[in-house]
Amino acid sequence: MELILREDVQDLGFKDDIVSVKNGYGRNYLIPQGLATLATPSAKKVLAENLKQRAHKEKKIVDEANKIAEALKQLEIRIAAKAGAGDKLFGSVTNIDLAAALDKEGHQIDRKFINIKGGAIKRTGPYEAVIRLHREVVLEFPFEVIAEAN
């Protein structure tokens, strides 16, 4: 089943991509949730026309995403978390915590665009996250998890 995505869908594609999925996934999830529409020939023509018109606007959005990426590269984020014996944390540090730390620095980034390598963090130390600011702008962002001072 061919569908045109209306929104970004993780591990599938970006908005306005034409993707091929299994019938059940498209019919039972993507279409009812409003995430996709059927890729009929007329819908493909409309999509092509919209993409032409949006091409020059897209360049401005990519430039803005690159500016944000350069600003993020200058940041050094340290997330303080309660730690027990050694370097083991009570609980874990996730993309939600990193999004909150970036928000404190003045950069609002939705947590669903932040992917911490290896999943939830259970120990102190340096880590990396992948932040997707745009489909063409992806940033490897280093940060550190430190023990909270009592």
C-alpha cells in the first residue's frame, strides 16, 4: 500500500514522503490517526506541485535549523542526577531530561526529536545524543551526566 505521509513518522519517513507499508499498518493506524493519506495519482500530482512551491521556503527553514545547530554546538550540558555507590544513578536520565536541560539554556527542542544513543542512561559519565532539527540537519550532541551534590 502506497501512502503519502502528512507528518513525520519515526522509523518510517518524513512529512510528504511517499512510503510503501503493509495494508494493515496503513489502514488500521496511519490513515485513522491522520498521519497519512492514500497515494492516488491525483494526490501525487498535488504533492509534486506543493513541493515545487515549498522548495524555496524550505531553504530558509534549513538555514534556521543550521543556526540552531551551531548554537547547540557551543553548549556544554551537564545533567545532575542522584547517584548511589560508584557511578550508578537512582532512576535514569532520558531524552525528556535532556530536552528540559536544553530548554533551560533557551533552546526549545521537542523530546521526540532527541535520541540518546543506547537508550536511558543509568550511570554518570559522558554521553551523546542525536538531535534532529530538520530532515537534513541532524546533530551529534555530547553531554555529561554528573552526580548531584548533596
